[in-house]
Amino acid sequence: TETDRPRASIVAIHGLGGHSFSHWVSDDPAVRGKPRPWLEELLAVDMPKARIMTYGYISDGINYRYVVRNIVYGRALDLARSLAYRRNKDGCAHSRPLFFIAHSLGGWIVKRALIISGEAADPELRDLELSTCGVAFFGTVSPGRPSSPEPLARVFRRTTTGSCDDWSPSGRRSGSADNDANMQPEDSELEWLTSQMEAFKAISPDLPRLSFYETKK
């Protein structure tokens, strides 16, 4: 019935090294060592009238260029298209508020997806930016500059698999010096990410945003 239809949609996007379901867990003090699915068992209780979804993607980054071009650019377009299709199929486009929860690199995917929506001529894609009522960013780092530590590069080292550390983008084994170079951003990639920051600011001056980040080492 109409009263049973969700009143809002919440979409969670994980970061590098994450997974669409196991990434979103919470320790249960009542059951030691057994994490609880946060989206399914906790958030769903607090938001019974919301439709809660999670977006998954292959999130191991080989190098900075791969993450920028294949994940941020490519996955953002896929997210926008998939979500627009689902909302149109459900008949909730232009009517159901949309809220994003994004961790780490997932925040960049959300920003890019909303930019794509804001620039789209397709009304289904355009609906995403128009319907978004808020975003919660968890540890979404800045792109970094050569004159300062590159936060994304540090994230790559923490989250990529061991096999990725031994391979260059060409598929040949590389030494540690070559691998460190692969993890450093190029000027063109930093410029593109910076332009995306400005583009997101332009389309979201009144968009409610929450940013959570750690301040201790």
C-alpha cells in the first residue's frame, strides 16, 4: 500500500579495501567478537521507513591513476546510472528523498556521481542531485599536494593487497622505488580531483553535509 512505501532512500558506499556488506559492521558488546551488520540490524531499526541500500565495487587500488580513472570516474558513473534506473523502476524518482553515507574513497564516488547528475540532460540522472537531501562523509580525505603528505597515497598502501605491491601497472614486477612512484599522484590527476572539489561545491552550497574524521594518529 501507499503507507508501506519507503519515505526516504539511504545509500551506503564503502571505501578502498572495503566490501558492500562486511564493511558496515558494528561491534556488539553483548556478543564478544561477533560484529553486527550495521545497515541491516541497527540503522534499519532507527529508520524503519527508509529503504537502505549499499553499493559495492572492486576496491583494491593498484596505483593513483587506477583509483582516479577506474574507481572515482568509472564507479561514480555506474553508481549514478544504477541508482537512477532503480529509482525509476520503483516509481520514486523526483519524489523520494535520497541520503548518502560514504566512507573514505566512497565519498569521492558520491561527489562525482552528484556532479554527473547535476550536469545531466537525462531527467532520470538529473533526479539524483535534485533529490539528494544530505550526505555523511566518514574519513573522506583530500587529494593532497606534492608539498604536503598525500592522504590518498597513504590509504593505497594500507588497503591494497600484497600482490599489488609487487606489480607495476604494466603487469611487470617492480622494485620498491618504482612502486612508490606508482603511488604518487601526477599533476593531471591532482588537478582533476581539485576541479571535482570545486564542481561539487558549486552544486551543493545548500546541501546538508556531515564530515567525520579522526584527529589522532
